[in-house]
Amino acid sequence: MIVTVLYYLITAAVAALLVANIVKSRKWQDEVLYVIVLIPFLLRLLRLK
């Protein structure tokens, strides 16, 4: 149970960092790359595989 909670907390933290990088980014190519990387993290947070 504790491992599962930690897993989701780490996943949420990484997703938050990716969103922060999307907001800071000025190039659309970087934004697309961040969104592509962000999708698996969002799916894990929503418990979809």
C-alpha cells in the first residue's frame, strides 16, 4: 500500500514538472515533446494502462 502511494506521488511530481516545463517553454517543438512524454504519466495517474 505504501509503495503504491509513493509511486503515484512520484508520478504526480514528475507530471507537475513536465507541465511546468511546458508553460516555460518558448519553442513549440519542445512543447510537443513534453506533451508526448507527459501522456504516459497522466495515464498512470488516471490508472489507465
